[in-house]
Amino acid sequence: MGRPKKDAKKNYLFEAILSLQTVDECYNFFEDLCTIKELDEMSKRMWGARMLADNKVYTEITEATGLSTATISRINRCLKYGQDGYSTVLKRLDEKNILPEEEEEA
């Protein structure tokens, strides 16, 4: 998979993300940075990665997340052949015993 070209602007963004210390700070930053749709899509992809790592099938992931099978396939390729980004964070979340929570009623 192609890697994005490293540059000063991306470095600055990633340093900003690394400076966040709480989930509330992440909400505030990402709600300012991203549209609601972009943030929702990223969270669905993370949820899909978790489900793939837990050996869930595509149909189950689609039903739970609304992701297309094409997007799930891309996540799966990243898990298997990517830069280990998903694997790294999933492992760290597991080490901290942070599991996905069920949707809360609004």
C-alpha cells in the first residue's frame, strides 16, 4: 500500500494529535477538525478493524457499522499487509482492556 508523503504539515497535525490527553480533548479537537460525517466514518472504520481482528464476518460488520464491503476489504488488507497502524492501536487498546462499548441510546 502506498504511504502518504511525509511533510511538515502532516508532522504538525500528528504532533497535535499526540498532544491530546483525554477522550474529551479528542472529541473537542476532532469535532473542530473534521466534519461529523468524517469523524463518524473514521470511528466506523476503527470499529470494523476491531471486529475483523475478532474474526467477525463481513456481513456482521456491515450490519453493525454500515460500512460497505469494499471499505471492510480495505481495512482487512491494512490489517494483513499494511503499516501495522490498526494492529498497533488494537494491541494497545487490548493491553489497557479498552473494549468497544455498545451504542448508547440518545
